[in-house]
Amino acid sequence: MTGSEWFASAPGGLNRYFTELFQALAKQPGAAVSAAAFGADSPAAAGAQSWGGLGGSTLRRARTAFLDRAELHRDTVLDRHFCLYGPAAIARRGRLPLVIHFHGPWAAESRLSGQSETAVRAKYLLERLRYSGADRFVVLSNHFRDVLHTDYRVSLDRIAVIPPGVDLDRFHASPVRAESGVRTVLCVRRLERRMGIDTLLRAWPEVRAEHPTARLVIVGTGTAGDELRSAARSLGDTVEFAGHVDDERLTGLYEQAELTVVPTTALEGFGLIALESLAAGRPPIVTDCGGLPDSVRGLDPSLIVPAGDADALGARIVAALHGTVPTPAQCRAHAETFSWDVTAERHLTMYRAVRQ
């Protein structure tokens, strides 16, 4: 497996998924698994490797990863999780089976972040180049299967949809630990425009009008941080930007919250944070963006609201604070249907198939 960064060094959904999938695969009998990514804090598990720290130019990092062929022999399946990093699928005795995890359209994400069309086109061509020759692609949802098929011209028979798992040991469902009557709503997202936090801020006055003690805590960092803080200024101290928090602090925030919100408006492959919320016993209100509905549809479809609709989002948060949500026990039971063991077993079955 080759990734971008280890989660402990660079928190984020892709890095969390890469790290936890590696750990789940490493526990499976009959498989030898190694994984490499950037970051000094790689997991304390056999097979975990680091290409070095997070510093340096992108070109230097790409070259470092491309030249790493330490684990490439004829029985290896190469599984890339980020198109820019990782060696070519070539060993001493020929071409290796190649699997690519499609976590999202890199070029389209860059366009939404405001990069030039020249940069966007260059990234798209690089993606196409690095995707060429893959035996199988893995996506987390039917939505990204369709994106990969339509935008990158990958045939459907080469795409496997394998939902992610969630770390059920790290989160625990517990009663809400409110502070002095405060009703906490939690949003854990990168502060980027496509994450829909601006929609959540527009919805917040409606929530406060019905629930005057409600407080919104937003966890995360990103390029839109300044503009979001500016947009929230009129909301006063009812909105808190907590920045980056470690897992211990995040666990405490889940215990204080009554619910979470995942208001993404574009390019959401699945939304691992929704599963983490469920594992902590907190119902996530999500949008109908991408693969997000897959996380809650089997629990309560009313938790899904239209992306970018501040009125609908505000009304659903208001109803949730009135008690119209699944219980912590129901949320946890639903999270337990997303098992890393099952996800790892499905990956091993796929790896064996592409080796034949």
C-alpha cells in the first residue's frame, strides 16, 4: 500500500482511511502487508514505513515515493491511495498487479479550491497517466464509482465498491455530557468551501431562534478558515472554531454534543466522519452529496437534507434538538455494521483475484 501521509502526522479523511485499512489488513491471517507514506508518526506495526517528513517540495516527495521499490517482488500487489505518490507497478520479473483507490477527483477538487484551469488540466492528465494499467479500482460509494466511470472513462467491471470501516474501539456511545444546559452541535470538517460550513452558518440563526442555548463547535483547519470566521462574526460566541484537536479532545467533544452535522456541498466520496459520529453514539445530519447518504440511509433517512439548503438544514437541526433523532444506542448499533474486519476481508479477496 502507498498513501499520502500517515494520519498521526497529517489528520484527514484519506489519511485516516489509509492508516486504519492498513492496520486492519495487517491483522488478517495469511497476508503479508506493508504500507508507506510520508510522516514521522507511522503506526507501530510490522510493515509500516515512512518516506520521510512532511516538508520539502511536492516534486521531491513524488520522486522519493516513485523510487521506493523495497517491497516490490513478483508476489506483490501494489495498491496506490494517492496518484502522485508510489512506485510504478514494475518488479524485476515484470509488471505487478495494480489496484488504485479512488478517493476523489484531484483535479476537480483543485478547481473548486480556486486553482487555475492550467493547473487543473495538468492534474487531470497526471491522474489519467497514473491510473493507466490498473487492474482494479476501489471506491467507497456508488457515487464515486459513477464519477470514475464518467469522468475518467474507467469501465464499470474494473471498479469495486467497498464501503469503509470505523474504529469501534476508539469511540464509545455514552449519554450526552452537557455543560450547564448548553445544547452542543458539532461539525468536524476541513475548512474548505466545498464542505458546506457556510451553509451551516447561514442555518444557525434559525436554530438559535428555537433553541437559545444552542452552541455550534466547528473542528478543523483549511484554506477557507478566515472567510468562515468572518461570516460567523455576527453570530457571536454561539459559534466556536476549535481548530485542530487530537483524538482525546475530539472524544470529549462527541460526549458533549447532542448531534453532528456534515454539510458537504460537493465531491464527497463517503464521509468517514459520519461513521465516527455514529460510533460515538451521535446522529449525524448529512447532505445528499455524493456518498454521504450511504452512511445513514439504513438508520434514518430523515437525517439526509439537500446540499446547500440552509433552511432545510436549520429545520432538521431544530427537530433533532427537539429529540427527533435516533438514540445513542441505535447510532452505535448502526456503526457496528461498518466493520474494518469485513472491509479488510473484501480487500484480500480482491487482491487474490487480481493476482490470478
